[in-house]
Amino acid sequence: MYRDIVIVSAARTPFGRYCGALREMDYFDLGALPMREVLSRVSLPGSVVDEVFWGVGDTSVCKDVYTPVAARQTLLKAGLPPETPSVALDKACVSAMSAMHLGCRAIVAGEIKVALAGGATSFSQVPLIVRNLRWSGFRMGHVQMEDPLLALGYKDFNPVSVDSDNVAIEHGISRQEQDEWALRSHQNYGTNWRAGKFKDEMMPITLVKKSKESCSLEIDEQYRADASTERLAKLPGIYGCKGITAGNAPGLNDGATAILLMTREKAYELGLTPLAEIVSMASIAIHPNRMPEGPAYAAKKALDLAGITLDHIAVMEINEAFAAVPLVSTLMLGENDPVKTERIRSKTNVNGGAIAIGHPNTASGARLVMNLMYELRRRGGGYALASICGGLAQADACVIKVC
């Protein structure tokens, strides 16, 4: 348990749609935005940060593809002192929450007092690649290019959508349930965005495009106000899936998140009011083709570490890597009891999830935590639980408390 670690600032960019408003933004500039913002919100200089922990899943989007030290370049762009050490880590969708976890561990170990954690992803800038030319003796002829985003997953394994589809079928989750959850995600997001609930976490950004035209982005582009059961039902399954479609899955999104963590003592020393307390964090891994079950196992571990049960949790979010993921994991947390499961689902993803908000994968874990934190503060306090799965079935969870 992390009783003495608190969040003092948290922010994110709006999430862009694939090849949308953020497609021209340099990867390091994108990540630097929330890094600067979290410090600006509490009027702190970059020198207060002892170490940066940063989720980076795809270095192909960086100007320096080979060992770009992406966390390092991003913090320098953000104006942090060059003496600031950093770690870039790749746990796919789990990365930003694991970055928080590593920061908490360093604080508990007594090595640091202040950590900046988060991550950035730019799917829009993923390049096409050509393999083996270096040593194949190529002299003439056509070159075959490869799209890393096609059937997104891992070459020695099934696409993550296929495995997730199979697990959903095993648990009796229907295509209709997945479409209904997707629609709920858009509806919850739309209602709460219009109510201004995302203003706490989301920093509007002004974009200047190559054409020199400027525009402001103040909403997550993935959101579809016109989503309906009829439209969702018309979409075909992807990669042979029976239940998973482009409509009940998130997009390939661009965006960045950042959270500033420190000891409670340090927060008081700096004159800051903690926004939330990190109660516990957990990391797990299961068989690589069982990804939708991961958040349930991680959630159980985090709850056990916190010494509480789901009954103590006011709100929770299970990342919508696909609609199948929260549906499977809530069913497991409800022990396959329909009444328990429905009670759990009623307090899950209350502001929508990645299907509507977007899923810039190595940034998402921190988004879940900050969204729940601000929601708890609006409700007057309590406990919240965030859980997220990642590639090849790793998962993280975090329990926070607002007094």
C-alpha cells in the first residue's frame, strides 16, 4: 500500500482520431504538452521533478527510430532540467499505469520524492516499413512494404482482437452486448463532456498546421455523437471475429497524458493540496491469449493490497481495449452472478471509455486514473479503481482515494 504517495496534478491532451487533428504533431512535442501542463497547474519549476517515468510503445514514430530515448527527448522539449533522469518503458497499453507504478516504487524505496509519470502515442505517424534490404543483396525490382498497424498485434501470436473475441465467446458475451456497451460509452462520454466534466483533465490545445492555419482541439475526436445500435449492428467483424468490430473497439489514436506524484510530506512542504492518494497498485500477467481477463485479476490484486473490496469502490474504469474487455472482467469480478455483475457494471466507465474517448495505448493508463480522480472529487470523495490490460495479456490496476 502507498499511503503516503499523492497526486498533486494531472492532465492530458485531447485524443486525436487516426490521421486526425494531431497527425502532424511531432511525437516529442506531443508528450511535452501535458508534462508542462501538470507543472504549470501547480506553479512548480521542472527542477522539482526527481525522475520521469514514461510510456513509449512505438519508437518508429520518433525522428530517431533507433534508441530515441523518448522520455529524455520529451522532458527536454518540456523544459525540464537536463539533469532530470528518465525511464522509457514499453508494456503496450499498460505502459502509462506501469510508469506510475515505477514512480511509486522509487518513492517508497526512498530514492526520490517527486515523480512525473505518463506516456504518449502517435498512431497517425507510424511509418510503413521495409524489412531485410540491408543484407538481402537487393539490386532491382519491386519492394514490398509492411503496415505495422494491419491486424495489430504480435507476429508470433494471433491479433489481439482475435484472442479477445475467442475469450468473449467462452464467457458467453454476445455481439449485441458488445455493441450495447459501445453505444453506452459514446452516450456516457457525450453527456459528461457536455456537462463539462472533462475540463479538469483535458487541456485544450491550439494546432498550427503546415498550411499555417490554426485550429483548437477541445474534444476527443474519437467520440461519435451519432452512434446508434443500428449503425453498430451493420459493421462486420474484424479479422474474422464474430463479436468484435471497428464499432465496439477503440480507434488508433494520438495523445499524451501526465501525472505528478510525490510524497504527502513533499506536497505539504511545497504548499500543495493533494488531489488524491495512491492506495495500491498492482501488475499481473496471464496466458498471452487471455487478455480480456487481465483487468479482473489485476483489480483483485490491487483490492487485496488495499485491504478493501469492490463494495468500497464508488466508481471504476476498465479500459475498453474492446467492449469485450470490461464485459468479461466485470463478469469475472461479479463471479458470474448476474445481479452482482450488473451492480459492478453500473459504476464502471461512467464517463465513457476508450471506445468513445480514444486509446493512444501507451498514454491510456494514466488517463483512467485522472478521470476517476476528478470524478471522485466531484462526488465528494471515496475510493476508485482503474484497471487496464496490455499486449500479450499483462495488466495493471490502481486504487485511489479522495478524502
